[in-house]
Amino acid sequence: MKKIDILKKLRSSGLRPTKQRVEIAKFLFEREKTFHFTVESLDKLLAKKTTSKFALATIYNTIHAFKAAGHLSEVEVKGKKTYFDTNISNHHHFYDSENSELIDIEANEVVFQKLPKAPNGKKIKNVEVFINLKN
Amino acid sequence: MKKIDILKKLRSSGLRPTKQRVEIAKFLFEREKTFHFTVESLDKLLAKKTTSKFALATIYNTIHAFKAAGHLSEVEVKGKKTYFDTNISNHHHFYDSENSELIDIEANEVVFQKLPKAPNGKKIKNVEVFINLKN
DNA sequence: AATTAGTTTATAATAGTTCTAAAGTGAAAA
DNA sequence: TTTTCACTTTAGAACTATTATAAACTAATT
């Protein structure tokens, strides 16, 4: 994914490609593998890997904008911090609490033989599988 | 589950049965069905349903003590609040985001045909299935 | 009844996140 | 281009959920 694609990605989402958004988007999306992060970890990584400065509020604004645009998904992990994932396809997670690390599980790695049906009047939006790991 | 059982439950967990703990335990555990709550919702319910007063810190202390004793489990839900569950058996959840409501799914309602194996050197501690609902 | 270790309480402190409003900036219009 | 202006960034304040503190209280043992 090259810089021009980042600009397209932002513009097509109605996000003005500011210096900060472009840098954060490049950092997040110009990768081979999916990337899991918290705002805190992203803040530290940006400080280390880039020369720009980002207000913490800008990082929050930006990842919220990216999430709203469908470029990031949110993963539920025990603890207070919110985790984000650059993998926005339907998939699942391993969670290694030893080092607070998330690992993606492709959707086709999980097949159900039996699943309950949704309660009265409700429909199933999606099914998330979370596999906790130990040593 | 009668009062005498509550006292036994507390004592056998090394928890001195104080007035507050007994009341909260009765409120939580003298039920037919499992009960899901946040500290905030529990605080409001206790204020409404009992005549005693509980400091918020006491509610936190108490549910942490109950959780440490294995009488409550914690459920991960998107959002900042921590949800607790009086169902401590291995099971799963529906989540209805319309009204922030959790619904239990018995373990035997979910059967896997395929599950990934744990990464290098890790073992699977447990598998949690979370089914998001919509209308 | 006296002692004491565990508990409750109000309040302060903390962590993560969101809000605010002033200053800055992309991009459309002149 | 320059001007304009809506959108964005920023620092710091505010907020929310939770945890820590330390003094007052209490269950249970002596």
C-alpha cells in the first residue's frame, strides 16, 4: 500500500488527509500483517518511529475517525484499555495474557457444529471467538 | 439458597460475613437465574432494593472478593464498564447492544467442528464465544 | 469485656478517555 | 495566488470507572 493509496483511502472516507492522519495511516496500514494496538502503545510507537509530534488527543481523534470509516476494528480484551486491530475482516483472536498480546485467527479456522439461535425477535450480528492462552 | 448457605459460602471462602457482604451476597446469589451486572447497576439496584447503605468502595471490594473466591466471573463487553456474572461455569454469551444486556449460552449449546491449535509453546486456557445481536 | 485483625467508609488518587476552545491548516472560491 | 472557512490539531481541563488511603468500625477470639 503506497502513499497515494493512503491519500485515496482517507479522501474516499471523507477524511481530509492532514499531515497527522497520513503519518498515522501509513504507520498503521502500510504493513503486511495485521497490527494490534492500544492508544497508549500506538502513541509510544509513533514517538519512536516517526519524527513528528502528535498530541494524544489527535491520536484518539484519528483512530476514532479510522474506526468510524471502517478502517479499524475494536477488540474486547479484559482490562481497561481498548485494543484496535487493522484487520477489519470477520475473524477471531487468541489472547496471550502473559504479554497482553492478541493474535489473529482467520474466520475459516473456526467452524461451528452447533450454535444457539438468537433470542425472540433478535438476529445474530456476528460471532466472536476469543481463545485465552496459557503457557 | 438460604441465608445459612450464604453464611457458609462466605465463611468457606475465608470471607468474614459482614452485614454488607451478607446483603450483597443474598442479593446476588439468592436467585434462580444467572445475573449480569456492572458495579454501577449493582449500586443502583442495592440502593433501590435494600434499606442499607453501601459505600461504592464497599461494592467494589465485595465483588472483587467474591470474584477472587470464585463466586463471580467477569465478562468482556465493549465499553468501559466491567460486567460480572453470577454464572461461574464455563459458558458463553449473547450480547444485545440495544439495551446493553448479556444473555447466557450454556456451554453445550456451542460445539466446534474446527478450532485452531494454540501457537508455539502455548496452551488453550479457555474458549469464549460472544454472539452480538441486532434487531 | 478487651483485644485485634479484618472490614467499611469517605475521600483522594489514578488511568484511560473525551471535551473544550483557541490556534492552525487544507482546499475551495474569488 | 490570495482569501476564506470549515475542518483539524492541540494542550489542558474534565470526566468516568476504578483503586488506594487511612481513619473509624466491627466480627470474632481471648
